[in-house]
Amino acid sequence: MAPFSTQEQEKEALDWVILRDGGIALYWRRKYLDEDLEWFHQQNYLIHSFNCGKWTPDEMHADFAQTLGFPSYYGHNLDALLECLEDLSVPERGGMLVVLNQFDTFSKGSGASHPRSERSPAEIVLDILARTSRYFLLTGRRFLTLVQSDDPRLHFARLAGVVATWNWREWSCSDRGL
């Protein structure tokens, strides 16, 4: 299903816009996230939602493994996460959506630093999800990530060569109360 019709492009369908901009969209207002989740539901997307507010790196891996049905040999590390994500069965009709709620809490807490890397674990996870999105586009599937943040200043760059952008209704700083 990955190829988008000219009509979808002209209408700027929500999945088209997010995938065009790298496969990840940030949300501050829950209302907008809920509206967009309903749109994805109507488009037959398989939706996996995560509460990242209490994640530690170990809990994050366990949550991904359980929710996405990773195999028992999953290595609970970031390299294994990428490999298992690319092995997911993404539906041809619609696609797959990963929703990361309260991701700012993880990104400022246990996902904030990594002793052997310039990049935080939170940023690396988003990079992996952006790379997974690109991978599935190349294989004819749609895989997107919506990131909910209670911090309207949340920013991630260098995600698989793109910057995560705010959704179209909160793109301007004034729309996020800044």
C-alpha cells in the first residue's frame, strides 16, 4: 500500500504528511493526538500505544517486546530493537502506528544520557523508529510514530537524517503556548 495516490498527496492526507517529513510527528495537545489517532483508526492502521512516563531502558525494551510480540531471543538492546522492528508484520492495508505517550518524561529521565554516546537513548530510539519507517516505505508498507510530549519545547534532531517536527496544528511556537 505504500505508494500514495495523487489524490492523497493533493489532500495532504495525514499519513502522507508525516511520512513525507520523516515518519515521526510530535504532539503537545492531547486533543490533537486523539483526533489524529481516530483518523488512523478509520484508515485501518494497527495502533500500538506505549506509556513512556515510567520507562527505564530495561522497562522500555520489555514494553516493546511484549506489546509488539518480539521473539523470546530479543536481546533487549538498541541494535536488537532495530532488527526486531524491521521483522514486524506491518499490514498492507493501512499500516502500523507506534504512539509514545509522555515521551518527554523518558527523554529527560532515564533516557537522557548514555555514557558511551553523544546521543541520548531517547534520541536513539526515535532514530531507530525513523529508520524503521523508511525501511517499511521501501518495502511497500507504512510505519509511523506519534510522540506525545507534555513539554512543548521537546526537540529531536538527527533522526535518520531528518528532524522530528511538530504536527501541523502545533507547528508554530504560539500554538504550543510559547
